[in-house]
Amino acid sequence: MARDNLETVLLNPADCSDTALTFKTAIKKHGRKDKNEAASILMMKPIAAISILALLAACGDSIEEAFGDFSNGDAAEDDGGLPPSDEGVEGEDTPSGEFTNTGGAGTVPSAISNNLLDVSYTPGASTITVSGTGFDTTSVSGTYTRNAALDVAGYTAYTVQEDPLDRMYIALVRESANGAVEGGVVLEGGQFGEFFGGAFYRRNEGYTAYTPSQPNEGLVSYSGTYVGLNNGNARGTTGQILDLPAGTDPAVAPSESDRVTGNVLINADFADNQISGTVFDRQEIASGAALDSLFLDATNVDEDGTFSGNVTLRAEGLPSVGSYAGGFGGTQAEGVAGAIQISGYDEDRENEAEFGSFVLSRCGTAGEGSLCSVVDPE
């Protein structure tokens, strides 16, 4: 139902006796979406609101009866209304609201998984399956295709975009050299003022805590690369997003996420069950902008080898900008995978957000990072 038609019902009722009936009939016919439309008209037109409420009162019809409960989004009596958000798509399995497929590493915190519900990844495969991101494909679980042009920092890239006016998603995923853990990030750059995606981590093997060869020596390090995706617009820099048809208004164009690279150092104290670290040398690939380093504040390692903590910006006052979480995996905690979510980290931007991933091997094992050459494995 068009806005001007609803305004006609609200502002020009035929007479007092049929005003409420006319409005209720319109709502039942056109569903919940136009209820909210009508409510917005009332909020924007106070004179109309006063007039219609007075008319309804005079007719003896209660406000609740005529308008229904706008707060709970009552569906229309026919199929014209939008389905409740938990009904899913007919013929598809509706995924749960949490990212729980972590191989025993708990549930990824919702601030980090965000819209992401699952990622099915096999190293070397030409496709991956992603669930929960929204607006990526016509099914709940979308198939992303290998895109080597966007590989970065040891992470394998996959993308999906169904047409030039659909969102372009980038997935960057990686498994540790010893196969103990994996993780990644999935994001699109945004469209119509919103963006979707998140980050995850997973344990591929069982987990046993690190046991030092000498008593009272439980401090070990993990080093390697970091990747992130943010909602900055890298459109036109990679040649991967589909071109808009000539004459298309740029206001409807989807943005492309900018990839972020960096390095990570994590210290884990298995004697006291604590972890802390830093993400440094952060840089956007498309813009070339250098970004501030991040501190992964000290936090406890739980008995199952998982952890979660705050992320602070390496700047004056050490402001908190987000959170991180992850889990150790493998025998003697050979690997660690984690993910971060940050926002408000650049005072020169508005509404900036970044999701990131680190997949690291323990110093002294296969796949160790460059900084391991200067640390004592124990």
C-alpha cells in the first residue's frame, strides 16, 4: 500500500462512522509493513494523529482495536504480511542464532560472529559454504567461489555477488600449518546504510594444555599474521566487484570491504592460565592507510582452552574499541585461533567497523611466525 494512500485514509476519512473500519481493513489487506508505515506517518504528521485519534474516540472505537499492537508486529490475516524472523525460507533449514560449530571451542561471542552462523571450509577447495550473513545468495546457506585475486597474508579468499546491485561478500579463511585450528572473517562493504558479516574460529583437533618440559615454566608465544575486513569502501580498487550498468545512481551501489593486514604476537601463560597480545602493523590494502595497533588485554584461559577479552587501542588513554575471543587446539596447545570485532578506532571516520582473524602456530612448532626466532619457546 503506497504512503499517499495511507495518508488518504488517515487524513481524509469518508466520515466518522467508517474511519476505523477503513484503516483496519487497509492494514489487514496489506500487512505488518504498512502498519509501520502508518505509524511513521502519524509520527511525522502530528495534526493528522490528533485528528484521527479524536475521530476514533468519537466513534467509540478503541485505539488498540483500530490500530493493533505496533510494538509486536502482528502479521496480517492473509499472506501479505512479512513472516516472523524465525520462520526462515521454505525448503531451507533455518540456522540457529549462534555460531556454535567451533569443534569444542565454545560459542563464538555474538559481538564477533555478528550475522555469521557457520562456515564450511576445506583447505584447497574451490568453494566454501557460508550461513547466516544475509543478502548474499537466494538460499540460507550461500556458496562462495575461490577468488585468488583477493588472497592476503596466507589467507584464502572466496567471494559471492549475484548481480551488480547485490552485496559483494569476501571471505578470508585459513587453517594452521599443523591443522589444529582454523578461522576467518566474512564481510561485505555495506549497502543502504547497513553491512553484514562476522568472524569465527574453530578447533579441528582435540585440545590438551601446554605442559612445560621444566617445572614452573608455562610461558609460550604464538606469532603470525592477522587479516581483517572493514566497512570502508574499496570499490574500484580490486576489479572484483561487478560494474554498475551505465546511468545507475551511485546511491544504490554496494560497497566493497577493504582488506586489512597486520601481525600478531600472543603470549600465553599456562601456569597461571592467562593470555594477552597485540595486533600491530595494521594497514588497509586498498587505501594504503596505516592503522593504530591494538592490544588484546590480558584475560583468563578457561579449562577447555577458550578465552575472551577486551581490545584496546594503542593510543592515549588506551580506549576500549571492541573484543576478542578464541581457543587453543591440538596436542600441547600447538595452535590458537581467534577473532576480533572493533569499532570507533579512527577519529577521522564515522561508523567504522572491522572484523578480524588470527590463526597461529606455537613458537617451536611447524608454521611458527617470524617473531618466534627471538623468543624462548618455553
